[in-house]
Amino acid sequence: MSVTILAIESSCDETAAAVCTDGVILSNIIAAQSVHEKYGGVVPELASRAHMQNIVPVVDQAIKAANISLQELNAIAFTQAPGLIGSLLVGTQFAKSLSLSLNIPLIGVHHMQAHVLANLIPEKRPSFPFLCLTVSGGHTQIVIAKSALELEVIGETIDDAAGEAFDKTAKLLGLPYPGGPLIDQYAKLGDPLKFKFAEPQIPELNFSFSGLKTSVLYFLQKQTPEFISENRNDLCASIQYTIVQILIKKLIKAVNQTNVKQICIAGGVSANSGLRSALIDLGQKKGWSVYIPDFSYCTDNAAMIAITGYHKYLHHQFVPLSINPSARAEW
Ligand code: KG4
Ligand code: ZN
């Protein structure tokens, strides 16, 4: 018997729904929320309201694009944690109602586990065990995956996430939110070694980005606006280079410690061209197998919730209707 799952993701500012059958993604729909642009960051209350408006049409589109009927669904998976609580509540309540009305099981998914398992979506996928560097706007982690459901965080940030480091330094340069993609774009035209910014010395496999942010701030405070605009490309290239170095050095350490050479990346920052090319180069130099999912599976999406839901379904990991979402949750 085949297993068809509808997945809902609403942890932050994207309302997303996807359908998968036996681990193959049939549809992956996403509604981004433009309402936050003018505030320079996500406004939680506005995000919840936009989820309320988007959820029915997004789920409807996901079902239609998958060319299935609701009656063919075997389970509903949803992002249970972590995220903005009001946003999570919208997806959770919707998933609960649908599971109740269709009388099918409910699967709660941890958003960060789903980012890692997005690497199981493409046909070319890693074998277990693999390491995953998850770099998003909210998290920076190195995870070892021993199986689809045995994931362990072996390193993480002690302050800002890598995405925040991009966005906050971009803001210091006067770039709009989210600045990560813009830094990437300008970095392509600049010299990564022109300016030197602080690289933290943090023990073990943990990360820190606050020192980099402060060193960029102090450097820019001494410059004129003309200097900043004239050197924009070199500043972006140098900032990006430093962030990528911080990430790559810890990844090399993780490989040396675990002797695992199947390497994946996940999260919005894995779209960064500097990080991608550094990983591909390292893979060639060190004999790692590097897996980089499609960008649409790297940023927040429901396909990753669907694939995680599928593996949980196979292991009968269901949650009761009394389940609550959680803004912060260990895994
Ligand atoms: O995973 P994601 O879509 O959302 C969550 O935070 O969960 O990640 C968003 C982050 C933002 O900080 C954004 O600036 C960053 O990913 N980002 C990038 C690039 N594309 C997105 N950072 C650097 N270079 C990029 N090309
Ligand atoms: Zn995410």
C-alpha cells in the first residue's frame, strides 16, 4: 500500500503545503508574506494573520497540483516546533481539524529535523550516517544523521545564526532585509580578502557570529558613507568570506571527529554561492561526497515536512489531537 501525506509548514513567515507519496514529492506550494518587508523583519502578529488568510488556498493548491483527492491522504504532517507561536498555531489547528475530519493520523514534525531530511528528497541522496550543516535565519547547527529518525546536534551557535550574521551586517551596510541574498549578489563582484573581520575562537563544534558583527560595526563607524558605498562589493565579499570560513572550519573539524564524509547542507543560507562553492571545492580536495538540495528545498518549505512525516509514518510516530505547538523545543 502506498502512503500519501499532506504536510503543512507555518513556523515563520511562509505558509506552505506539500503532498508526497512514498517519499516522492508530488506538490510543493509556498505563499511568501510580503507584508513584513517595510518593517525590516518578520512581525509575528502580522505573520499569524497572513497564515490565516493563506492556509486554505495553499493547501487547496497543493492537493490540486498533486492531482489527488483528500480521501487519498493517509496522514497529515505539520510543523509542531520551533517557530513563532502564533504562526505555528495556525498550521497546527488546521492540521488537527483536517486529521479529525478525515479520520487519519496526525504527525508532528520538528522544523530543524525537517531541514536536515530535505536532503532525502532528491534522487541523489546521502547514505547514513551523514553530516548536515543547517544554516538558516534562526539556526546554525551541525547534525549527525545516523538514520532518518536518529538525528543528533553535535554543534550549534552560541549567539546569532549564520543568516542573522548576513542580515545584520547587511543592515549595517544600509541594505534592506533580508540582506543575505544581497550580500551574496554584491560579493560576486568584490574582493573577499580586501577587509579582514574577526573570526571567533569557540571551542568544540559550536559557532559564534556576534564578534564578526561587532567588528563590522566598529570598522564601518570609522568610515564615511561614501567609503561604504564605493567599497560595497569588497565589503560584502569580505563579510561573506569570513562567515563561510567560520562555517567551513567547523565542518572540517566535525568530519575529522566523526570520520563521516557524506556532507549535506540545509537552510536558507545554503543558497549562498560562496558557501556552495567552498563546499564543492572541499569535497573535491578531501574526498567528501557533498549533497546540496535544490534551493526550493533549502529555504522554508513543506516538502521537507512531508518527507519527515513520511519517515515518521513508517515508524508509527503519531501525535494525539491534544498536541500543542511549541515555540522552542528540544529534539
Ligand atoms: O531557512 P530560511 O529560509 O528561514 C529560516 O530562517 O528558517 O533562511 C532565511 C535566511 C535569511 O537570513 C536570509 O538572509 C538567508 O537565509 N539567505 C542567504 C541567502 N539566501 C537566503 N544568506 C546568504 N546568501 C544567500 N544567497
Ligand atoms: Zn527554517
